[in-house]
Amino acid sequence: MTDITCSVTNCYYNKRMGCTASGIKVYGEHAHQSRGTSCDTFIEQKPGIQSSTADPNHHSHIICSAENCQYNKNEVCEATDVLVNGKNAERPEETCCSTFDSTK
């Protein structure tokens, strides 16, 4: 299980730089750098809609399709800490997993 730090402050699941989702899905099947990945769980926080009221989950399950990442073991992320970035993202493709490491 993984602790997710998230700088995507306009994500529905972001609370105090933590992720309240019970798990996330990271795309990037052919990625060779972090910018080739994305957090598919991202939902843009729209004005007037309340964000998640849950507390950040420090034991998240991450499904990952980034085949070239050293932390990907059978489509499960085995990193202990993950950083998701994407300032002012409006859709999942504008986010990325900055923990991605292509040394696999």
C-alpha cells in the first residue's frame, strides 16, 4: 500500500495535499518519463461542488499500466510514497505520476 502526496489542488480527492480516494489508476503504458503518465482517478473540482470530505488515505492501492516503471509489479505500484502532479489540471492527461522511474 502506498501513501500518495498530490499537488493537484483542484482535484475532488485532494485534501491537504493528500489523496482521499481509496485507490487510484495510473495510465502510461508506453511512458518513458513521468510526463507520459497520468492519474485517471482525477476529477476536476468544479466551483460550487463540495470536494471529498474523507481524510487522506495513507494506504492507497495503485493500479498502474506504466510498464516501464521500476515500481510496477504486475500492474500494481509497489512504491511506498507516490507524488502526483498537475497544477491547474482540467483532465487526467494533465496530471502525472512524478514517482515514475524508468530504470526497469
